[in-house]
Amino acid sequence: MTGSLLPRLALTLGDVAGIGPEVVVRALADDAVTSCCRPVIVGDASIVNRTAERLALPSPLGPGRRDAGRCEAVEHVQVSTPGLSEVRLGTVDARAGEAAYASLTRAIELALDGTVDGIVTAPLNKYALHLAGHDYPGHTEILAEKCDVDEFAMMLYVPPGAILHGAIPHCPHGLAVAHATLHTSIASVPGLLSRDRVAETITLTDRFLRRIGCEEPRIGVCALNPHAGEDGLFGDEEARIILPAVERTQHAGIRAQGPFPADTLLKRAVDGEFDGVVAMYHDQGHIALKLIAFGRAVNVTLGLPIIRTSPSHGTAFDIAAEGSADPSGMIEAIRLAAQLAGS
């Protein structure tokens, strides 16, 4: 940590046309957040203040009101973008894309130089990012490039007790699902898979689980094809790529098993048989996790030299003007980042 009693976490606003500023403001009104970290908002102060006013909440950039030894005030790093105040809620706008990119890169700089102990990002819009001239599929790829890493993965993590209908009784450390490929088309997935990539994702998942206190993580690895390929009838990626990767990590001492049919593996993990799962592509893991913990699952970027978490939902342009966004995902993301900063 940076030397304080609580970790200092940079919070970005994401795309200001979406619900990012709202979930940040709502989260910062919750004692669960300000009792676990020292928040630093990285973004435009006028957007924060305007959002608080619209929600009839005190601005988090106002005077501190916390007890001694806890968060006394929310800090702020101003990142200004021309024309940002003219962006309308619920619209795709290049100015919002530029602001999201600028705030993210500033937060990354603060984390890399040790000014903050981690970053928590509100969602951005990929097309607005593209309109602003930044050709990235999303947060993960920007983070990997700015942190100069080649081995990284996107993971959804459900904290203990964050399941939609109650806690997972057999998952005391929660449930982690990492993805061997990122934001890409389904057609491109088979060509992107390799033994190295699958083994790297298994290894990164094992490291994360150990970091949060799971001493001997059990990791189940998804097949790519239905029925795990049915002995090659539906594809050979299981025998040619995934199984050799699993065996490699087993030889390194990791308790990985698979490949298993994805439609049953996630159920087995929820029932407590596995602490983590490695999925082969985005929706294979995301759909299952969001069914059991929508709004509470946390996106974690694995393999970075810094801590980065995010709520698992998107910009939700359709409800951005309603003032009804649920901050639960942002709260869980902040709490997990604080936990990782202290580990």
C-alpha cells in the first residue's frame, strides 16, 4: 500500500453517457466503500458534481465526513476533455470515448508509479472509444498495452455471498472464471487458442485464487466444442490444444482438470467441486456467472503489475437517464480491489 491505513484506489468514471458516473457516486455514498479504501476519482469534477445533483445525493467531492482512521474525504484527479459537458446521457459520443480513455490512462499511470494501490474502472463504450480514435476492444487490451505485459487474462469473480439467490455454500472463496480469449468474434476463437494460451490462463487463475486465500485451488477447464468434442466427432481442439495445456499445468503442480463439457462444468463449480474455471471464450464464462450473480460479479484483469477491477455490467445507455442504476457491482469491485491491495 501507499503507507496509509487504507489502500488508495483510483476510480474512473467510464463513459459519462452511461451509468458509470452514477454507480461511482452511489458507491461512494456507501460506508462499505469508504470504510475499506481511500477513493481517488479520476475524471472530470463537473461530471461528478452534476451526477450527484441529478441523483439528489451529496457530491463525493464535498467536505469529508468520515471518522478518524477511516476515509476522511474523497480525493480527486482532474482529467478534462473538451466538450464533455455537452454529451447527452444514453448516446454514443466520441467525446465520452476520449474522456474514458484519458481517465483510464491517467489512472494506470498513477498505479504504475505507486500513487494509488489499484484502480477500479466504470464501464466504457467500445464504439465511442473507436470514434475517439482508440482502436481497442476494451479495457483489458488497453491495460495490457500500457502495463507492457503479454500474458494476461480477463476473469469474472463472484465474491462469497454475492450470488443472486444467496451465498454458494460450498465455495468459501467465491468462484473465479477466467477466459482464454478476450473480446473477439466466435469465428476467430479456434484460431486464437493455443496450448500456451490455455496454460497461461490456468496459471493466472491459480495465482489469483491463492492470493485471495485459497491454498490449493481446484481448477476445471472447459472444452471448446459440445460434449468436449465427442472423441473428435465435433472437433479436435480438446485433444490437440486443451488437454496438453491442462497436463502441462498439472506437471507444474496446479490442480487443473479437464477439458470438460462447459454446460456441466459451471454447474459442478457452483456446487463446490471447483474453485475456478477456465473458459475458452467470452460468453462461455460470462453467461453462466451473470445468471447466478448478475450485478455482483467483478471483472478482474489477471497478469498485470497493478490491481484492476471493474463491475461486470456495461454502460447501460438505455437506463442512463433514469437514475436507477444499481451500484452493487461497483461496490463489490472496490471491495475486492481493496482486499487485493492488502494481500
